[in-house]
Amino acid sequence: MRLGVMIGAERGDMNRKVTKLLADIEWAESAGLDTAWMPQVPDDFDCLTMVSLMGGRTSRIELGTAVVPLQAQHPIALARQALSVHAGSGGRLALGVGPSHHWIIEDMLGLPYKRPAGYTRDYLEVLNAAIAGPGPVDVENDTFTVHNPTALGAETKMPVLVAALGPVMLQLAGEFADGTVLWMADERAIGDHIAPKINKAAADAGRPAPRIVAGIPVCLCANSEIDAAKQRANRILAEAETSPNYQRLLDRGDARDVGDLCAAGDEEAILRRFRQFADAGVTDLSVRLLPIGDNRDELIASKYRTREVIGALAAELR
């Protein structure tokens, strides 16, 4: 299992956020992490633009989006942008995409959120054809009628990963993409529900074994602080639980909230939790650093202690 880190979506003024993002990706590469994942938060930076900046400060680490909402742009436009970032980063982009949630697409953007799985299938048909260029992209389906030439194509493979939580989306991810990017999925949900379905879909389609990228919060702390760490995770990350998509996924596992999903405790406890995700079928773990403390100095110190442990564990998990 490969170990990576979530970077970005931090609060603060724009210039300071860019500086911090670049410092964080430089740390991730120097620490030997395999991947870094940039979430697309509705009120924050464009994740592909930020990944492009990260590519200019690194040379080895894979850079992923987690995830780009499909409804926000035409598949030809997304393919063009992603291929540009992929080329600019030396072939290191993993393009995570997904149909997002009704409260983002309908309530925030004012776009329809009907047939998200069908829309995703139609979108991937165009996106995959555009990525496979150069050449004409000729696709007609229920959603798109595209006859578009392209001079672009990925010289090295650019994986496309689909945020897939339910059975139909997992079927699509296995059949038409290179894997899935997850949030709010614990070990049982992955081992009993996600891994079997996406692996079977990929095998039935004659595709390679898919990647399963699982995102979890991580807090290095004393065992006596584990409950406080879970409470902090619920306080700052709990908005994810308002989505019916995430609620249905929680129902398939043992975690009841994002606090239960958090890998908290000493180094041994964190490693043990990581191995449980690997045993469930996770190929890539994406950790969201969750510092703990009563003031700013304590939070910063906690962050750096957690960083040291994550860097040490990356080599151990390979």
C-alpha cells in the first residue's frame, strides 16, 4: 500500500495559503511520501491549478485531485486542462473526478443533479476518448454530442479515478476508470462492499486491478487523548456527514462518523490501523493530518510530530 497526504483547503489569506501549500508539497516529497491529494472544496482554490503549482516544486511524487466535480465543466475542457497539468508535471497527475453531491451541484451551482451515475458514464466516455488522443473525439450518447479534434494526448498514462460509493458508481469506476477515490469509508465498508465490487467490475471488463484510494484523518497523540482527537475530527470535518451519499457508505461499515474513521493514538496504533486498511484492499492511503492541542503552538507542534511519523511509516508500508 502506498501512503500519501491531503494538501490544501486550509483557511487564511490567499497569498499565505499558496505559500503554505508549496511548503507542504515540498515536505511531502522530501519525506518520501508516494502521493499528494488536493481536494476540490467549493469555496477554495481550483485544485488542478494548485496541482500544477505543486508540480513545479517537485520531481517525483504523484499529484492527485480528490476530486474534480464533473458537472462544473465540459469533458473536453477538463481533458484539455488535465493533460496540460499532466504534461507540465512530467506525467505525474492522477485525475480524480466525481459527480459530487446534490448540495454542491444543485444548491450552490444551480445545476441539475439528476441521474448522477448515468451522467458520469456519459462524461467518462467523452473524457476517456479525449485523453486517448491525439485525434478526433467523436462521441454521441444521452448527454453529449461531441465531434472535437484534439492534438493532445498523454505520453505517459494519466490515471482517471472516480469517486464511487454505491454499487452502480463502483461498477462504472471498475469498467471505465482506473480506480476510485474514497472519503468516509472504513475498513469494513471497503473490504465487504467497495473492493469486491470494483475489482469484479474491472476484471469483467478486462481492465487491470483498480486502485482504491482511501482518505482518512490521522492524529498522533497519547492513548489518553484518542477521544479528544475523535471529537476534534467530528468538529472540523463533520460537514461531510450531511451528505446522503456518505451516510449510506457509513451504514456499510462500523464507523458512525468521521471521528471513528480517524487513525488516532501512538505510532504503533496508527500503523496498526493503516495495515487494517491495506488488508481491506486499499492500494493507496491518503491521510489528512489532524493536529491536536489547546492553542496554536500546541497545534503546530502536533502537526510536525505527526508529519515525522507519517514519513517514517511510508517506507514501512511499501
